[in-house]
Amino acid sequence: MKKYLFFLIIAFAFAACNEDLDMEGDNASCLVVEGWIEDGGFPVVMLTRSLPVTTEYQSMDDLSDYMLRWARVTVSNGEDSVVLTGKYDRGYFPPFIYTTSRMRGEAGKEYTLTVEYRDYYATSTTCIPAVPDACTFKVEPCTDSDTLFQIKATFSDNPAEKNYYQFFTRVGTSTKQYQASYLGTIDDAVLNTITEMPVYRGHQLKTDKYTPYYTLHDTVSVKFAHIDETSFHIWDSYTKTLSLSDNMFLSTSTDMASNIVGGYGYWCGYGAITSHIIIRDSIPQ
């Protein structure tokens, strides 16, 4: 089966179009959706078409041709329905989003996303879980390095509930976009009541060399999100795909999980809290 590379900020990790689409020819493409809504936040949706992996060089500048700028994007919470407005925003990559200030996410509610664009029609429903208790953070220098630092988070989990979590990170203030923290997808089946774990830097699409650690004076924003089971499987499959892609001796032929009906990608609800950390050479513990 021919593999397609999806134009996603999550490191091109989503999987192949199906064989029926492959039979339509090399120009066949799939709709790719990246969308989320947080408790207290506005919905954000990015839309692209997939592009085939080829041996020919493709400039990053040419990838803008795969952004969808004229779609009708609707979000409904069962009571109200809002059509999102498309706009350029260089705080995201790709730099075009659909959003609205007429609907904020509320924990406990379900949100249905609908995307209409030419022959594409896609839907998805997600819920926003309750916001988790706050984390505490500490910063430590990495072993054998006096220039790299790691962040560790400590948080509590209610053993009487089934919970899933996801860490996201953003470094600096030039972007509004959070990346899924590497190995930051958590099923509470592996947690203690009080857990300490590292919060690694998320992969950056435009970064030539990836490091999971941070450097002196980095301003790091960490989003700690309570997610539902569907979102857990999406981000867990992303982590596994990303891990295998870094290993030259292993590969994966499985598609990354998706909850988009009529396309690929994700529409996720987050009950999230955000903390801001400045990496210093002397960190109070």
C-alpha cells in the first residue's frame, strides 16, 4: 500500500490513505484535521490535504498549497452551533486556523466538529473531561551536561477513577502552538497516587536536530491535560509511531489512530491547566 505523508504539525505522523484512494492515482489525497477545544478555551482547527511521499525534493514553502482555506467548519455543543472563521495566524504551523470567540469549551460537555470542503465531508465528537489538580514542577541539570536541563512534574491521581493524561509543551513566546510532550501520554493504570515523571520537549516539525531537554533561559509552557480514552489512544499511537520512526532498525506499518469520520487526524477535548517555567542555572527545589 502506498504511504502518504500528511501535512501535520505533529511530525507528519498520521498514516496512509486506504487502498481505494490509492487506486484513484498519485494525486489522490485525504482530508487531515487537527482540532482541539479546552475547558475555558476557544476551538482551534487546522485543515490540510495529505501529500504523497516521493523521492523528489519538496520545499517547505510549497506545503502551503495543501492548506484548506475555504472550508465550512462548524462546532456544536448540542445547544448552540457556531461556524468558525478562517484566518492566517503565524503563531501556528501551518499558519492558517479556524476558530471563534463565540463558543468556549466547558468541562463535561460534548462537542461535535463538522468540516465541509468541496468533496470532503468529515465529522467527529469529543468531550472535555474535568480539569486535573495542579502539578508541581522542578528543574534539574541533565547528567553529564552543564547546558541541558530536564523538567519533572509531580501530580496526583484519584485511584477510584479511570483517568488518562497528556502533557504538552511550548518553548518560547514566538508560537502559540503546543506540541505533545514526548512520552507524555499517560494511562493511570501505571500511576501511583502521587507520581513524578519527566516532561520532555515536544518534537518540532522544523527542527533539524531534536533534543528532549531544555537549555538555559528557555521559557517553557507546560500544559497538563485530562483527556478521554479516545484521545489517549490517538496520542499513544502518535508516541509509538514517533518512537519507531527514530529507530533505523524498526518501523511500523500501522496507521495512527484517528477519530475523524471522513478523514484523518484528531478532534480532542482537554481539561487542562498551564504552567510557565523559566530554565535557570539555580532552581529552587
